[in-house]
Amino acid sequence: MKKNIWTYGGIIFTILLTFVLVWNFNNTTSKETSVSVKSKSIKKAIKKETISGTTAGMKTAFTIVSHADYTKDTASVYTMYQHAPVVIVGKFEKDHKSFVDQNFIKTESHMKIIKVLKGNLTDLEMKNGIDIVYYGGEVTLETYLNNTTPEPTKVDSNGVVHKPKQYSKQERESEKVVSTPEQQANKDKDKNSEVMVFLSRNPAPNNYFVFADEFGYRKINNKGEVFNPITNSYESVEFYSKN
């Protein structure tokens, strides 16, 4: 009789132990899955946080006008040519994206290559064109505020406290921020216009950055003259001929 009791007890203990092990396994697996999904979601959010979505039709929250403090050094197209590692003549094809980087709005565009005036491009780049990045563009207010240093509270000479404007969730999602260089006339995105672009190479993202901000992107007229943003006029240059 005692033997039967121990036998039944062993069976019951085995069943309970199996139940506990299965419950622990399922609970652990559930937690791991939850953590994994959460981790993927965080990575996805981080990946997209600096790149803006479409801004078409959005109201402008505010506009940032940039002013270069080295206009004297970039007044001469020859100085630009001397310092830029790569100089090309090409045509704007399309904007890829606008994003926020180190508190600045930047835009990546694709250029078709017509002629290389300085430096070397690969055969593939000559055939397919290159991506160039420059200051300026449009991003959603949400993107801008999430990726720039918050504006500090200021106190004027009269002791009045000026706090930065607080935007509602609706404003952040429905409005945009526009950044434009002061010499905007040379940022011609007409696909039929030829432009001379002074560039430096960005090896890591495999693209090119416009040298000297807006001064490194200059339209060429039908006479082969190059736009000068300082004088707001066109001029002939010795190192380029349209023929």
C-alpha cells in the first residue's frame, strides 16, 4: 500500500514539475520576443529620426536664412577652383532627402555629370551621376525639434524672461522648417540648366559635399559664363569653356 502511495505521489510530482518548466519556458520566450520586437522598433525609430518625411503642402513654422562669414575668400571662382578637391559641370536631376545633421538642415541631391574639370570620378560615377549634399532644404517641424539643440530661455536687459515657443503635437506634425542660403539665386534646380559645382569627397556615406556652402554651386548660362553670388552676375572663367 505504501508503495502505491509513493508511486502516485511521484506521478503527481512529475506532472507538476513538467507544468512549471513549460510555463517558465513560455514566459521566458514571450519576454525575449517582446524585448526583441521592442529593440527592433527602437532601431527603426533611431534610423528614421534625422530624415524628414514629405513637407509638401505644409505650413512654414519658421525660416532659417544662413549667412556665410567668409564671402571675401569665396568671391573669386579661381580661389574656389584652387581649394576644391573636385570640380564638375553637371545638371541637377532630383532631391533624394532632406535631414538634420549637427543642428543644420541639409539636402542630398543627385547630379548628372557632363564634364570633370578637376579631380577624378569613377567610370560608374561618370555613367550614373553622383549624390551631392549641401546646406539648406525643408524638414518637418517634428524632425527639426527632435534633432536640434533646444533654444535656451533668455533674459533681456530689462529682466524680462523670454521662453522659446512651445509647439503642440499637431503643429509639430503639420508644419515645416525651411532653411535657405542668403545667396539663393545660385541654387538653380532647373533640370535643363548646367551648373558648376565645387566639391569635397565624403568617403563614408559615399557622396560629395558642396564646397564653401552655397558658393560652391554656380549656374552656367548659355554663353558659358559662371554665376558669381557675390556680384549677382555672370563671368567668364579661364578653366571652363562651353565648347
